[in-house]
Amino acid sequence: MAAKHARSGDMPQNSAHSKSFSNDVRHDAARRSSRGRSASLDRSPLPSQVRTPLSAEAKERKRSVASDALKSADSCQNRGSNGAHGRHASDPTLLQREQLARYSRDNSSNYRSRRKKMALWKKALIAVGSLILLAVCATGAYALWFSGQLDERLSMGDQQDAAVDDVLSSPIAGEPFYMLLLGSDSREGSGTSGNAAESGDNQRSDVMILVRVDAKNKQVTMVSIPRDTPLTLEDGGIVKLNEAYNIGGAAYSIKAVSDLTGVPITHYAEVHFSEFQDLVDKLGGVEVDVPIELSYKDALTGEWVTLQPGVQTLDGQQAQIFARARHEYETDQDAHRQNNIRTLLEAIITKVLEKPFYELPDTVLNLAESVGTDLNAADLVTLAMEYAGGSGSMTMYSCTGPTDGDINESAGGIWLCYENPEGWANLMSVVDAGEDPSGLDVNSTAIIPAAA
């Protein structure tokens, strides 16, 4: 019982402790409940976040917008690339923005590819430009060199150039002009004449051709001046016209021919017979039609050269014989000789004009070594361009001035052509008009002295 009492005596203590523990539990639960309510209050939506139920009209409008969006997406997917085109059409700047974005530095692969292509093009353009510049510089340098070389070879010497310039007339731009071609014979000791005054160191112009040049119409007219045409000197003496060169050089020959024909002479060129032979050889020969068998003694070599009739290519020596021989012709011997010379000149012009363009500079330089003239490189280039197109595009006329004549006792018993001013006037009026003078009768108006 005591023991039981003792156990029962312990219970009051345990009861008080249990009551205190129960109070603590209740206080903790109350605090947790209080915190939960506070958290619940913190998570409550703001007044602006409270959703208001949609009306029926709003719901219908929302469904309509969603449906339109779905249709638009399907349409863009079906169109593919056409969709981009449509966007670009409605917004032209959109394509530019997309292209800029495609090749911007942010799109590194496209940017590097584009930059590489541009670099290649720049290099190619620089290379081409450099080549063009180099070609232009080289062409300009060659043109200057060519011009200087040509002018040097064409010059007749400062003294003769100045004398010729004094008697030449000034050209009129764009108009036809007259040019005198002289073939002079100055072979020392050649014995080309039995007359001592007309042989050896004395120079004569056995070939005198007045050329009318009409570049606008690509026309050339050649008029042979007979060497036996009478020339009255200042002292009253009478000589052959070819003696003018021996008396006063090229300048006096120009003046004498201008006075005879009544036309101003603007340019002049001269070829020596020995150089004429070289000129033909440099061209590789010229093709002519030899009318009859011709024989002549070469004054330089002393050998007799014979030409057979027919079309053939003559070398320099043969061409010289063709230009000199005349005794084989029964009548009008000098007229036939002059005709042969014009035939040779036409053949030379044809040969030069038919040369390939790239061979012309060397050809011209080679020929210039055998020709002296007042023309300079610029003049010749201008003429060459105006007559470009080959000999087939050019019209050439030729004739001989009055040739009838007889022994003239008042001139010391030498053979001279008759005075014929009317014949020369009629001839030059036809030539000056650009017409063909070949069929004109120029001898019927000759002044024939009365028989003694």
C-alpha cells in the first residue's frame, strides 16, 4: 500500500509537467497558424491582378483574332519564299535590311565571303589598270621615238628646208592641196649626159610630178611635167625646166612649176634615183605591166638590163630601168617614159597601202631613208588615217602636160616643148575640179614658131 501510495504520490508532479508541455504546444501551433495566415495574405492578388470574367462579345473577338493568326501562319508556310517577296513588296526597305544583315560583320561567314570576293575584284581591276597604263606609256614613248626618227630621216637639211619653206604656200585645212615630187639625178661621174654641163656633179630633176591630194574624197591626181618644157631665166636665157634644180635647187623648181601651172604648191618631196632603187627593194619589189621590151644601160654598174613585156614584179634595178628607158618607143618617147614613172609610183602607193597595219611603222621608216620632204611625222600620220582602207578605196588619175616640141634654135639648138599656156590652163582647170584629165587634148593649142 505504501508502495502504491508512493506511486500515487508521484503523479501530481508528472501532471504539472504535462500541463506545462501542453501549453507550449498550444502556443507553437498558434504562432504557426498566425504565420500561415500572414503568408496567405501576402500571396493574395493585387486589385489590378484580379481577373474579371470575360463577356461573351470579348470571348468571340479573342477567338476571331486567334483564328486569323492561324490562317496567316498557314498561308506564310505554304507560300515559302514567296512570303518573303510579299513582305518585301509591302515594305521595300525590308529587303535592304535583310541584305545588310546577311553581309554584316555579325554574320561572319557571309561577311568574309563577300570581303574575299571584293578583294579579288579589286586585285583584278588594279592589274588590268596597271597593264593599260603600261601599254599607254609604252605606246606614247614609241610614238615620240617614231616621230623623232621619222622627222630626222625626212629632213633635207636645215638650209634646204628653210629655202623650200620660203616658196611653199600655206595649206588650207580640209581643202585639197598640191605637192611637187622631184626625182633628181646627182650621181657624180655617172655620165648620164653627153653634155658636160648636164653630167657629173650637176643635178637635174628629170622627174617632176605635180600631185593634187584630195583627202576628203580619197582622190589623187598626178600630172607629169615634161622635163623639156622651156624655162625663161631672169636674164632672158631659155633652158629646160629640169635645169631649175641645178640652178636654184628644190626651191627654184617649186617656183618654176607653180608659175607654169598657175596653182599654189603646198608640199614637196624629193627622191634621188639611186635611193629610188633602194626604196623599191625595201618594199620587196613592185608589180607593173611592161608594155614592150625595154633595154637600158645601168649608169652605176655599166651593165645592160633588158625587161621583157608583160605583168611582172620588178626589183630596184629593173624599176629604175623601167623609169629611164624611152628610145624603144617610136613616138612621144618622153611621154611614154613619164607614164612609166607614174605607173611605178602608183604601184609603190598600192604596195604601201596593202601592208598590214602592224608593218606600216617600219615600212614608213625604211622608205623615209630614201625620201626628203617638208612633211613631218604628224602630217604623214594624218594623211595615212585619211587614206586608210587600202588602195581599192582610193581614186587615182594621171596624165602628162603638153609634150609637143622641136629643136629650138634661139635656145642654143636644144630640143624644147612648144610654149603652150592655153594647154596648161585647160589641163589644170580639169585637174583642179577633181575630174579625170587623162583624155584631154593638151597639144592642139601649142604655139608653133613660124619656119625660118
